[in-house]
Amino acid sequence: MNCRGCATPLALPLIDLGTSPPSNAYVRADQLEQAEQWVPLKVAVCQQCWLVQTEDYTSADSLFDAEYAYFSSFSSTWLAHAEGYVTEMVERFGLSADSRVVEIAANDGYLLQYVAGRGIPCLGVEPTRSTAQAARDKGLEIRELFFGRDTASQLVTEGWSADLMAANNVLAHVPDINDFLGGFATLLKPTGVATFEFPQLLTLMAGQQFDTLYHEHYSYLSLTAVQTLCARNGLEVFDVSQLSTHGGSLRVFVQRLDGERRDVQPTVQQQLQAELTAGVKTPAYYATLAPAAERIKHELLRFLLQAKADGKRVVGYGAAAKGNTLLNYAGVKPDLLAWVADANPHKQGKYLPGSRIPIVSPAQIDLEKPDYVLVLPWNLLHEVSQQLAQVREWDGRFVIAVPELTVL
């Protein structure tokens, strides 16, 4: 396979997680007698532009289909993050009723609802029917399609040239990343700004977050790689900030290379230097993740097997994609993890892909009073432990598996 960023042949492996179904392909009860599609989950590194990426086995339209079940609004932490983002962008860039805001991957309207609430015209682009309809139910205008240069050109003719474009946790999800970024250079006004948020490679590697690797994530991004990709597609990075979301993310600010350009902030060089110092341009940097993943798998299995031997009941919380990567890599089934609770009603009543572990309402936790709750979206541990504080009333304990098995 060639690099999806620069077309250089890929020769440096990062990790091989075996085979698994797509992590968001939740199984309905009527599909339990049917076979799932298991495909290799391998990640490699381009030694030319240093873009980390999955090898291609699945298409975007099959991953992000009409039954896509990831709805952003079921996390109060994420809603607060989105509202804070809108407040900051309005103040920093002077957005008003005369501005145009376009969000790519608008999901269920979790962010644009705050833009619309300020009286600023906004449009969402969202390819998945389930979440697009949820956004429309909030009164938002949504275009149900994949974004790229052609889409952007059409939106320009319709009067949607943007003062601000937001793209949260989507840059990693696109197979043709050059076409995607080229769309931003097309749709932005000459004075416009686009922001990209994505989990950053440095924290993935430092935190041994191998469970964030799954088929829907085509790329794993450093500023080193993103800056090169942007320049190739008519964009310039002029600022970057660190975020705590998703276990450690970057927010990158970009502008058109041919527009009215802002000064590049010192934060850009600081982040690039931090990545260079860490070793993102050296093969040795990428050699530590595979051994860490194997260690984490063994720690989790030892814990689950010992709990079963002791007659303890372990359940999960959060039917998250990262949890599916972890459980399928470790080979965990319902005999070791009875069920997983999730607040999203679109997931309840279904089964996790691969492991076929049932997904239930959080109310089941109070009914069964398990001994341990394995929090699969470990980045939401604080939120989850507060929401489920009653677990401690019967001496139940919370558990996370990444970066190491921890019983709280």
C-alpha cells in the first residue's frame, strides 16, 4: 500500500491487531445468526511525510452508513466542550449574524446548536443518515453527503463560503485526506479560518492508547504530518493548542495560503519541536506500541479470569469504538464481560461487533449491582464515575485497562 498522503510506499509497521469487524458495526438481534465481516486491522507509518495510517480494507461508505450509532450529544463533557468552542471562536474571530459557519461531520448537531443559538447562520455536512436526522430535529440545516472538493464547490455556488469551518474528530476518518483538505481551501473565504480537532499522536504513543486504532480511523495525526498535508492542499497552519479531550488532542487553526493571512503563532513551532524531540521522524519511536498492547491485553485477561474464579461479576460501561478494539484484540466474550451499559438508546438492545456482548441501559447497573464496572471509554472516566456514583454504595469498583489495568 502507498501512503494516502504522499503516495510513498509504506514499509514501516506500527502494529498488527489481527482481525476484527469495524468498531461501530453494532449487531442487531436479528443479525446474530449471520456472519460478520472480519478484516485485518494493521497500522503503518510513512517514512516520507510521517503520516500514521491504517492499511485499506474497508470503504468509508460501508463504515459510515445509515445505521451509524455514534451520537455526540450523549456525553455531557463533549457538549460542554462544544459550547466552549463556539464561545471562543465567536469572540476571537468576531463572528456575527453576517458570518457563515460550516461544520464538517456535524453529527447530531451537538456543536451547531450553539452557533444557531447565537443567531449565526450555519450549515452542517454529515454523511450518516441517523445522526443527520437528529441534527435536523434540532432545527439545523444539514447536507447528507461526504465532504471534498466537489462538495465544497457546490456549497460555494449556493452562498456558503465560510468565515469559520469546524471539523472535530473527522480529519482522521477520511480515506482521501487530500481531497478532504482541498475542500476547505475551496469553501473558506479568503479571510476565513478552519479548525481541526483530533487525538494527537504524541499522547497516543505516550499513553499506549492502541485501543484508539480502528478501521474508522484511517489516519493518526501529528502536527508534523498535518502541516505537510495542509500545505499540499492550499492551507497554512497558523496556530495550535493542546486539548484534554479524547485522552489528549490538538486543535489546529488553518487559513488559505492565497488569502489574507494571519501571523503564524509560536505555538506551531513549539509543537513541531516537541514532536521532533519525541522522535516522530524516527522508526524507533514506533517500536513501543505493539509490546504495550500485548501487555495490556494480558493484564485485562488476567483480571477478568481471576474475577470469574472469585465469583465476581464484571460488566462494562460505554459501548465505544475504542472498547471494541480492546475487547476483540483480547478475545473477550460475554462469559467474562456479561454486558456493556450505554446511555445511547440507538445502541441499546444491540450487541458489540465481534464479541457479541449485549448492550443494555445504564439502569441495569442498579438492578444487578455488579462488583466491577470496566469503563471502556477511559477518557470519560471522571464523567462516568460521577454519573454512576451509586456503584460505590454496594462496594462496586470502577476499572480501566489502558494504559494499565487499574481498579479504582
